[in-house]
Amino acid sequence: MNLLPKSAKEFGSVDYWEKFFQQRGKKSFEWYGTYLELCGVLHKYIKPREKVLVIGCGNSELSEQLYDVGYQDIVNIDISDVVIKQMKERNASRRPQMSFLKMDMTQMAFPDASFQVVLDKGTLDAVLTDEEEKTLQQVDRVLAEVGRVLQVGGRYLCISLAQAHVLKKAVGHFSREGWMVRVHQVANNQGQVLEAEPRFPLPVFAFIMTKFRPVAGSALQIFELCAQEQGKPVRLESAKQLAEAVRERQQYAWLCSQLGRKAGLGSVSLDLCDGDTGEPRYTLHVVDSPTVKPSRDSHFAIFIIPQGRETEWLFGMEEGRKQLAASAGFRRLVTVALHRGQQYKGMESIQAELSARVMELAPAGMPAQQQVPFLSVGGDIGVRTIQHQDHSPLSGDYVIEDVQGDDKRYFRRLIFLSNRSVVQSEARLLRDGSQRAQKKRKKERKKQQPAGSPEDLSAAPWQSIDKSYLCCEHHKAMIAGLALLRNPELLLENPLALLVVGLGGGSLPLFVHDHFPKSCIDAVEIDPSMLEVATRWFGFSQSNRMKVHIADGLDYVNSLARQGEGRPLYDVIMFDVDSKDPTLGMSCPPPAFVDQAFLQNVKSILSLEGVFILNLVCRDMGLKDSVLAGLKVVFPLLYVRRIEGEVNEILFCQLHSEQKLATPELLKMAQALEWTLRKPGKAWDDTYVLSDMLKTVKIV
């Protein structure tokens, strides 16, 4: 039997509902869920002794079940004479105190302030089928009547799918009236429009509009979202923010539905938020591996990424996560990154917190009661301590954090929060082993640190910066590029002029300064905040050989080219500059830095036997080919070194193609430079082999 209307407008028609209930008979119809699905929210916002008005009651069992558990002062109204007669007959003897009245909710016959609760299960959605003027006027009459019959302090509790136009109308109307507006998601519910229709994935919400006494001249508006049945409501600043939060919940429910139906949706990412604060707590990436043969134990697994390691290629990049999923041997792997600024008690606590939520992402065909394994690296959640947070007018919000690496050493990082998965700058911390420092740390730990809690790096024995260590692989490759200079074994004895555009934490120019005693370095940084960060947190300092210029790198180079009139100023020019526009397909450098006219100016200030070294991060293959072709026009000799496990490519550009070196010659020169730098008394990282950085160099 097809009970669907020909158009949505029929939902507001008396004739439609008369025919609907005649054809349906006495079998109850539950719009947007049963009593058992809704009782958690209903009991939270309705007290047993309150007088309740149910508008558009239909033949739902909701009122009857509320009555049976103690809510006995209930009045039900509906426009359908058929359904009212059915409900009276059904309840006359069993529920004598509950009344059913045929009444138009746009013109209710009740006196003002007659009820403490008006309960609406799907009625507003049925009436508000579109945003035509006639429909909106009818809805205005309904909402006005709701406000009239409610007492001050009373609540309009509306069960709805919270479609955008319904939410906009309801929230807008009651917030203008000075009511408190709360939207509460109904837990574990999948709504049902008509029995003839399959269940669908849209979540059900309850609008709780609380009537306040009007205050002359008051503009106070209160908007809240409660995303969990027992969670605390989160206060939001505007109706727009509330609508966005509801839309995110709807998108999440739809996504879970799609993931449950099939595999292979591509890369799917989502945030799970703290129910009390609304702040992101976990970032989940769902990765399917269609090539994995299904078995009872290979359906689904959760991988918890230790704090501080979410930026590694294996966890932070789509290709890396695919490799991780394939090697783990599961049809679907969900990686979970822990957000900085959130507190986590340990792996067991995280598993307990996530168990119910991640099961919503399980693939189709997984056996019932299947135990889902939680995986990790090393079995713990890692250590991360935020040392400093601030905002730069140019770079946006950023954070300085100390994290524990997989070798139990500690590292300091600069992260721009606009690109959380990328480490902007990194340095290794050195242990402060003095007796005085050890006593101070022991005293602080005993005083502040609860038993069993993660280590606090602010009290840890890692204080100063290891200036001999380059954390970033692309920085190591850029330093190896100095081997392309003539007579690299003499670089420590001969003057070396460098221009470094892009300071960050300052580790790259600082390494050159400390390892090449005759070097003179000009570092250019557009953001003055970064100079402060490098100086305060990364051990950077200026000297008579190291000067920082706060300027736009483009303007600085162009100015030097004009002033120099073609005279070479530098033996080495290094560009390590991020783009702030993520839509370009090239995040490093900004496109203007590889413009032909600008590259000509770079050429004019570079010595004939010098080397121009560029960090290129480009995911657009067509754009990358264009950049390489443009560089070849200006610099005939171009070497490319791909950084394993990253998108970065380091480009080494020189002016004379006849200087082209074969790989064995490159390695020999790199070994000569490294031998020079490893002289006794000089700090050197034994894990850094310069020749390894040039083994895979290719000539374009």
C-alpha cells in the first residue's frame, strides 16, 4: 500500500491525513522514531507532573507510552477527525485521564499559558515543506500559537530531521522572541518517514525552545548544541554556527551510512569532537584496501597514531595511509590522530571512548559481535607538550610543541594550525644533565605529576637545541647541494656568501653558520613573528656573519638585482618558502618565486659557479612540469632530488651545463665535503651521510 503523497505540500492537507489514517487503519505510525528511541531526550526535558500538549499526534504510541510511565497530564490534538476517533477508542478505558481533541494547531482553543510543554514529533517538518510565502505564514501562525499556550519557563520540544530550512525558521523565530534555543541530537536513531520507505541515514534532532519572560531592550540570544544524549550542551555564538554544527552531524551520519553499505569510497576524513566543548578531539581517516582477501579477522581495525607522529608520511599523507592499511592486512583501517590541546589518559581510555563511535564506520559484511582490534606503534599514545601558542597576522595561529620521537629523543616543532599535518620547523632537544637540573625536575615531578600520567616535557631533561642536527630531510638534501660548488673540501677555509629566503625556526641558516666558519648569511623572512619564534624557541641568533632581513623575499631579490646591476653577490641561494594558498596545487614556493622574470633576477645575483637550491612541494604534475621547464630556461643545469616518503623535491640549479656531473662524481664531492666537516672537534650528526643525499639525484 503506497501512502506517500504526490507532493510534499500534501503533508499540510487535512484531506491527505484523513485518507492516510483511513487506509492505514489502527496500526500505529511512528514518525522519526519510537518511544524507546526518543525516551532519553523526552525524559531529560519533560517532568512527569508537567502539563503536556502534543500537536499533530497522529496515531503514534508516544503519548500512550509516556502516560504509562507516569506522564498522565497529556492533551493530544490533530486535524484528522479519523485519527482522533481512533485514538479515543483505543485509550478510553486504559488511559482515562489523557484527552484527544480534533483541533487546528494554527488556531488552538486553549487559554494563554495553559501548558508547560508542547511536544511535536515531526509535525513542524510536515507543515514546513517549502519556503513559499503561504507556507511560511502558516508556520508563523503555528509557532505563534505554541508561544501563546506555553507558560514562561515552558518548552517547545520539537522532534525533527533539522532540514536546513526548518532549522532556520524555528531557530530564527524563537531567538527573535528571546527564547533559549537548544538543539539536541537523538542518540542511535535512524529516522523513518513512512513504513513503505526504507530506513534512511539522516539523524533525528530535538529542538528545545525555552520560553523566557520578555525583557525590554534585551538583545540576549542563547544558542546551544548537545551532540550526545548525556553530554553537556555547548554554547554557540550565533544561529549560523548552530546550523553549521547540525549540518556537520548530518554529514557524519550520511558518511557512516555510505561506509556501512560499501567499501572503496576513496579517501574519507572526519573529526570527532569533544561532547562537552565541541572542540575537535580526534581526526579519523578511513582507508579501504580492496585487494585484501576477506576473512573473519581481516574486516576492520583501528590504528591509534601516537601524539607527535601524525605528521609522518605513513600517517599524515593519503599514500602513506594506504600503504599502512595494506601492510596491516585489513579491508578497512581507520587511523586516529589525537588533537593537540586535548587531554588523554592512556591507550585503554582512548579505546573505551572510541569503541562505540568507530563501529559506526565498520564495513558492510562484518560479522556480528566481531571484536575490532586497536593497533598502534609501541603500544602507547606518545608524549606531546605545548610550550607556546600565538597568532601571527601573516602566518595565522601557530603552536610550539615538544614531542617524543620513536627513538625516545625529544623534538621541538613549529606547526601552523592552518596546516596541522605539516611540520614547519623542527629541532632536536639536548638533555640537560646537570645535578641541579635533575634535582629541580625530580621536585617538580613529585609535586605536580599524578601517578601514571604521561611525562610533562616542561619538566623533562630536554632543554637546549642540538644545532648540529638537521631534523628535516629536505634541509639535509639542501646542505648536501653545497657539494656542487667547486672545491667543496675548501669550503671551510674560503669565504662563502649565502642567501636563505624563508627563516622558519632558523635551523637551516644556523647549521650553515655553525659548520662553515667563513660563511656570511643573509636570511630573509617576511613574518617578524617567525624571527621571534626562531630566537626564543629554536636557539637562533644573529651575528656579524648572520643577518636577518624582515622583508618580502620577492622584493628583496628584485631590489638586489637592480642595485647590483648584474654583479654576483652570492655563491649559494636557497629558497624554502611556503605558500599560504592551499588551492594552488603547489604549497612551496609561491608561484611568484618561479616566475621567469624573477628567476632572471635570481640568476643575476648568483655567481657563475654557484648553486641555486629550491624546495619544491607540488602535487599538480602539470604544474610541476611547467616549473621545471621554466627553471631550465634560466638555469641550463638542473638536478632533482626526491625526498623519500614526502612530496618534497629539492632542485639544484646551476648556470653552466658543461659542469654536469655524473652520479659517481657527485658522491665523491659529497664525501669530500663530509670528510671536511667531520674533522675532530667539530659537532656532527653521525646519522647524516651527505653522499646518501645525492645518490638518487637525477638530471632534468
